Amino acid sequence: MSDELIVRIAARGDGVTASGRHVAGAAPGDSIAPDGRITPGPHHVTPPCPHFGSCGGCSLQHLDDASLAEFVRDRVTGPLAAKGIVAREVRPVHLSPPRSRRRASLRYVRKGGQVTLGFAGQGSHDLVDVRACEIVTPRLHDVMMAVRKLIAQWPEARVSGQVELAEIDQGVDVLVTGLAPSTLAQHEQLAEFARGHALARLSIDQGLGPETQYEPVPATVTFGGVDVRFPPASFLQATCDGEAALAAAAREALQGCPMIADLFAGLGSFAFHLGEPGRKIYAAEAARDAVLALKGAADARQLPVFTDHRDLFRNPVQRDMLDRLDGLVLDPPRAGAEAQVAAIAGSTLKRVCYVSCNPATFARDARTLCDAGFVLDTLWPVGQFRWSTHVELASVFVRQS
């Protein structure tokens, strides 16, 4: 039995040979001996993080940028090909740089004086104690390390919970579950921690929702020059860089459309990036706090953005409204937008910009659109979750006349 070469990376990050053999930790061009030993090839690089191999956050740090970009492209185009769909044009892959991720969700456990704070391990629910991280912004990393000290100094010896971090306009927003301040001294300890680390906001959730402990000025995030109130732990694109790439794709996709919709609008990350003179925007979102923040920002600037608190899974926008639009953008969660896409397919709408974080559900919905007379015109693969098997994309579908 002779050595085999790795020819591609599978969806879960394993290297795959021409014979179909899967090898964890291998890169395209690596040589695999019969006993499983890996001889690194030209695309195999030294992972920069000391936690690589144990932490589940990054499974592809051993790939160079060329093979990482190829992986992202294949993850986007592969499920489409399985549905018989080929885009007219696939743009070059956009990769977000290292240390650019502006949000993170971590777990922590403290037993006695020992604090473990980090991410789940690869292929398990075990908690990996993270002391360095190559994907988050330097500012986010500093706050991660500071939160560890806060938990270590907390009066209770045994605590556990979640830490949600997001870098916003005023700094880092921190939401912690599992801490239950009950005395004035404990509330002062939290406020002093927040002041000392120049946090944008510090909130505690004891099971009844976030309770703000410190917020010197209203916490906001800016999209397209519009500052929007930021509810704790709200959704943001993982990187500013990735958000800009997706927004640019949406602007190009909907160029020349005077009346559009932003479905699954969130805080308005697309609606406000798409604002331009003479354009009217209908924005629908199911999360109450998000849609109220979006409405407040639009109203404050008297922008022609009309908001709707609407569950698009149970109550999709129907043909009577869709037929009046020149185009729309939708950015659903991982489940996709099956019901909404079915309504779009039955309308006369001619242009759809679909942004997705799940190539499988995107391909399913793309098949529905293509069967209704749309053509997948352009595809933008985006790797903003650097070194992860999680990918994003933007696309534009044009209905054939």
C-alpha cells in the first residue's frame, strides 16, 4: 500500500484522499502514509494558536490562505451542485483576517480558586481553558482575560455560566450569566470592574433577562453611518470586515431598486447599509428588542425605513406586498427561509439577494427559486469565521423574463 495525497477538505474539516480516505489535521497536498502519518505538503502551515487541536473554535489553522479560500468556495458551491445549480459567476472568496472577530460566546466554571474559561473542545462538550486566541480582536481578548480574574475574585467559590462579548461603538459589551450579586459590595465590585476596563456595558443575567450593572452612555452599534441601540447579546456579523463584504454584495445586487425589503432584518445591518436617496425600505424582524432598536434608529433620523415586528417563519410576507417591491435582501438563521422563499417564488418579484450562513439550507431554498424561473446570477463566498468550517455567502437571483 503506497502513500496517498490529500486532494480536498471535507465539510467537517478532515483532509480527503482521492480514494475517499479521511484524515484529521491534513491539508491539500499532504502525503498520508499507510499507517496514517502525515507528511506536510505546500499548503500545510504551522497553526498559530497553542490551543489548536484541543479547542473546538478553529479546526483549520493548519491550512494556508489559498487552501482555506478553496475550502470556503467548495462549501458554498458544493451543495448547490448537488441540487443541479451553477452560478453564472462566483466571485473571489473573501477571508476575514486573524484577530478580527468582534463577538464571542464562552463558558466558565469556577471550583474553589480554579477558573476555567473558554470554548468547547473539538468533538466534545469538554471545556478548554483558553489563555490565547488568534481569532478575536485584541480588545476582546483583553476583556476575556479580565473576566477570568473577575470570576476568580467573586465571593462564591463554585459558580458557572456563560459570557457573551461584543465589541461595539463604545467598547466591549459584556453579559455574564451565573453570577448573582446580592449585596451592595458585590454590585460595586461589578461596577468597578467595568470602569477599570472601560467597558461599554456590563450586564448580569440571573435567569430573568439581562440586568444592566454599568452603562455610562447608551450602547450602540453603527451600520452605514446610523447608530443603533444595541440590546445585550444581540446578533452581529462576526467581523466588521465580513459585514462590509456582505453589505457591498447586497448593494451591488439591489442597485437600481427604489423599493426594497430587508427580511430577517435584525438591528438593520443591511437596511441601513442599503439606504440611499429615493429608496424606501420595508424591514421585518421577529426579535422584539432588535426591531424596536431598528425602528428607534430610523425614526431618530427620519429615514424611509418602515419596520414590522413579524415572525417570517410563521407569517411570511405574501404576494400582495412582494409584487410591489423591486427587490429584497433576506438573511435568515441556519434553518433557512423555506416558507418565505415559497412566497417569493409565487410572486412577480424579479430580484432577490439571499445571504446565508448555511450552504445546505441555502441550496434547498435556491432550488425553489430556480424552479420558479429565477437564475442564480452571482455568488459571493465569505469566510468571516476564519479557520472554521462555518462559512457565509451572499447571492443574487434574477427572475428570467
